[in-house]
Amino acid sequence: MPAPDASLTVRPALGHVNLMVDTFIANAQVDDLRSIIRNLVGSGIPNIGSTFSEAARNRLQRSGATTDPVQGPLFNRDAHDGSIYPSEYLQEALRRARCLFGAGLGFTSLVILAVVVRATIGLRWNNESEVANILVNVDADICQAIQSSKEELEGGRVDDYAMACEAARELRNAVKESLLDVESWGGEYPFERASSSFEYWKV
């Protein structure tokens, strides 16, 4: 029996997605894709987590997520009672920051979070308001971004150390200025955890 013709063997091209898989990706619901990605990254396949994170970082860098300025205003004021509420720009800024530090681009996310913190200076909010709840989440975001930055530094992925230090310094200063501002009007300071994290992080 003659040996099979090797030229007829079909092999998937490396770096390309199978047509059927690509069709599924293009048409799947976002929640389904999230679930599939979580299962895939958690599957235990060697290096799958680091490979995914590297692909995510490359995509974010190509898309402009690492360089585009934060759009504004981040907060709006109600014309009737003067209360403030978050704008769609704030939600977008936080979504982008979370994508960045989640993919391992911690220092880049610090730049965005510094803009968010500075946007609160001069504002007043009720401790039970939507804004107060959002700022509690921002506090947690800052702590995660700091951890991501530490891992980025330890992993040798920081190309511009001076710029990274400046990003950390800018957010640290914004957090300190926010504390002074909130104390001036007797509010409940929302960035306690972030402030504490900076006390123990020297970069």
C-alpha cells in the first residue's frame, strides 16, 4: 500500500483561528465568551494564563487603550438639587483601567486612576449615594492596580522605569490631596485602603 501523500495533509496554520471557531467567536454572546475564557484560562494547560495575558496586553497596546487620554467630565451635577452623579465617561475610564491592570499593565492603569481621583477633588457627596459606592470600588481598584504594578516590575516588563515612577507618584499625590479635600468638608474618605497601600509601597 503506498504511503499517504504528505502534500495532502491539512495542518492548521499557526497563529490563525480555525474558520469554525472564528465564526463562533464572531457570533457568540459576550457572557458565553467570558465563561469560555475563564474555563480555558483555568484549565491548567501549561502557560495558558501567561499566554492569554500577553495577548491581552498586545491587544490593549494596539487599540490605544494604553495611550488614549481620559475623556470627561467624569461627574455630572444635577441641575435641580446640585447633587453629583457619575457620567458615562467615568464608567469607561474605570472599565479601561480594570482591563489594563487585569492584563498586567498596572503602571498604565495608575495614570487613569489618578485622573479619576483628581476629578473628585472639590466635589461633595452623600455617604449613602451612588458616587460614594463607586468610590469605594475605585479604592479597591487602586489596590489591585498597585499589586499589578508590583508584578509588572518584578516580571521585568517595565520598559520605562522613570515613567512608571511618575505614574505611581501622580496617583499617590492625588490620593493625599483627596484626603485633605474630604477632611475640609467633613466627608467620609473613600480611599483609605489605597492610602495604606501607598504607605507600604516604595517605587
